[in-house]
Amino acid sequence: MFERRIGAVRFLAASVLLSVGVLFAAKSAAIDASQSHPSASSQTIFGFWYDPWQPGTLAKLGPANVIIGAPPSAVSEIRNTGARALQYVTYYQSTLQHPFLKDLPDLAKVGFQVNGQFEKSAFGGKDNYVLCPNSVELRSRVMSYVDATLQQGFGGYFVDNTFGDPAAHQVCSAAHPHVKQGVIGGRAFLDLLQAVRDKLNQKDPGALIIANVGNPNWAAQLAPGAPSLWDLSDFLLWESYGYSSIRGPDHDRWKRTIDESFTYAAQPDKAAKILVLSYPENLAEARFSFAIARIFGFRFTANLGDSQQNGKENGGTFGSFLSGIPFDLGEPLGQLPNKSDVLLHRSFQNGEVFANTGTVPVTVSIAKGSTTYLADRAVTPSGLTKLDLQPMTAAIVLKKP
């Protein structure tokens, strides 16, 4: 499970740095199927930003109306655009001097204990402890936090890190009062999230919950029974989709990613809830990861900022590329490609997508008058055009209105 957490460590770092970071979002109206070319602004488009928020940052995120990682000082700016503000939170872990964990003695009230020891977070860090989602005291603090969040004008949460092993499948042995007896950590986490969901719905029926599950396969492993993480979340975040936040050989994860994507794409109800976060190093990679995500019916976003765009370090703030993504493509139509296909192709409301996942160029035909987003450029052929699509490159074709 924790192989997935390359990017999640940065989420934790951001929460420690900011005390509690924030996420801004808009829950957009559904696309009107009668429109031949719905505008990007009519969709829910996600954008992360974990670099410092400055004048002009919002413009860098282009069409995004779900902004994840902005500071509280940006709330008014984002809300003035009609977007909804969602607050960053994690119920898995906490450092000290936080609303959920005050100091080391406070662990007795809210910490997760196994075999007489309070569990440390799988992500490391000084005084970073696993919280007990079954703690009566933690439940009270979380509910008070929801009240404060709503009073401040936020409209839901980005829930980072969900809940990890070993605590997910252990019963907390601490002496503090528990909401239910004998419940494993994963189920207690889902019960806590259900309580948060219910309270949000009572106060703001449009509130969003986006849970960072890392990889969707963990959603089924977290705990047996209902409700599941799928049931309680508006979207599940699939992190390091295709491209990880590590540069070099470990940056490319496409074979495994594509294999797993077929599994979830075959379940449309789940595919519609998957938001993928990719870490492309350039616009060509951003368009390729967008193309693959949309072929499988997933929502797409990329990177956490642009501070590392011209550097060599790892981290996933490799650039802001959303303005170069053709979100007007619309929804996918027809059948998925075959698993054996090297050239992945799918039709959409407003165009079609070709993605060459092989090792040699593949020739594709582009219709007259269409605008084609190819690697880092866009072309509009005057007639039927054949082009050689290079390996690990996408051609995203928008039909003429």
C-alpha cells in the first residue's frame, strides 16, 4: 500500500508547514450533452498548488476551478471566482500542537495504540503519530473542526492519506473511551468519515470530499463492509498516475498504470469518481497523461506547482501545464480499446484521442479542419493528414465546431 505515497509525503509536509493547508474547489454543473462544444469552465477541472501563493498564481492554473493546496489568505480570491473552498485535513496522523493532537500527554486521549505502544506514522517525521479514529475525544475534536471549517466559509475537505496499515487492520488498545468496541482502525476511519460526510451534508449539501487513496486498490482493502471509501467520497485521488514525482528511470510507471486502469475503466461508476494526479516534467508528458486518463474515463490533474520546472530535483512541482490541456474534449464515447492494443484510441463528444504506448512510431489519420494537440504543439490541417505518432506521445484531436 505505501509504495503509493511518494506524493502523499508532500501533502503531509504541506500540512505541517501550513498547520492545516486548504483546498479550493467548485462543484460544477453537469455537461449538457446537447452542446457540441461545452466550454472548459462548465466542467469540474482540478489544479494542485503547493508552492507559495502569490499574485498571479490563480492565472497559472488556467481553467482549473478546483484548486488544491492554496493558503487561507487566498480564500477570498478563489471564492470571488465562484469556486468552493475545501479544507485540507488528514485523520490518519498528526504532529504536536495541532487541533487533533495537542502534546505528547494528549496521545493518551487520541493516539492509536498497539501492544502498549502508540503507533508512529508510516511517513516518518518528528512526533508524527497515528490517530485513533475510534477515539471519542478525537471524534469530538473532528466535529468541532467541521463546524469551524464551515463557519470560515469552506465547503468540504481534501482528506489526505486515508488510513494505513498496520493500524488499518488492528484494534486500538488504548485506554481512552472508544465510539465502538472491537472495531479495526480502517472501519473506524470510515465511520469517522461518515460522520463528517453527514455533518457536511446537513450544513452544506453541495460540500465535496476528495480522499487521497494513493491507488484505488487500497479503497477495497481498507476495511470490509459498508459504507466504503467509494461510497463516502465524491472523488478518490490516484496519485503518481503514469508519471511519478521522481525524475530519472523511476519517473515512468506507465505499463503498470495502464494495466490497472483497464480494471477500473471497466467499472464506470468507479471510473467516474477517479481523479488522477500525474507528475509530468513537460507539456508533452502532461498531454500524454491527460490523454490516457481520459481514454479510461478518469478526471485529470497534474503537478503541485512550478518551482522545480527548471531544476533537477524530485518533488512534483515540475510546472503548470493546465492551460495547454484541451479539456473541451468532452466525455468518452463507445468502447474502451483492447488491452492488447499498443495504439490506444477512443472517440469523445468533441473529438478523439490517439496514444502510442509502444516503442516505435505509429501512423494515424487526422481529419480536415480539426485542431490536434500533439506533444507540445497544436496544428490544424487543411486536409486529411497522416502523421507519425512517436512512442509515448498522444494526439488529442478536437473537431471543428
